[in-house]
Amino acid sequence: MSMKALLLISTIGGGLDGGYEVEMPSMTECLDARVAVMEQMKDAKTLCVPAVAETDKMEKFFGIFMEIVERMREMENERLNAEANR
């Protein structure tokens, strides 16, 4: 599975009004596009960074949330068992 990437582009002295960002299907394609941009715009500053899809962020968040819920459930069961064994 390839990692998606963001290509961030900015120029000094106009042209792109501060910056531009494009989601790329892979880091390799991003790096290739970065070279093409730099060949066309010598004053451009470019950067490829790993991109995380919103669904991935939400999936990770809910995974952590469910782990917390499960741990709370385990703690409650432990407490109930301790009270029952008194």
C-alpha cells in the first residue's frame, strides 16, 4: 500500500498568492511532480509531506475511544467482582 502525499508549493514575489497544495496518490508521484514544478518555477518552494485521509483520522480516533470504553468496562467489572467477593 502506497502512502498518499501532499505537494505544498509556494512562491516568493507572487504567482500563486502565498501557496498551493495538491493531494497526490503516492510519495513517489509527489516527488516527481515536485521536480516538474521546480523546473518551471525556479523561485518556488516545494515540499512533499505524508497525507492522512480524514477517514483514517476518524478511524484512529474511534479506535482509541473504543479502547477507553473497553478499559472502563473492564475496570467496572473488576470493581463489581471485588465488591461481590467481600
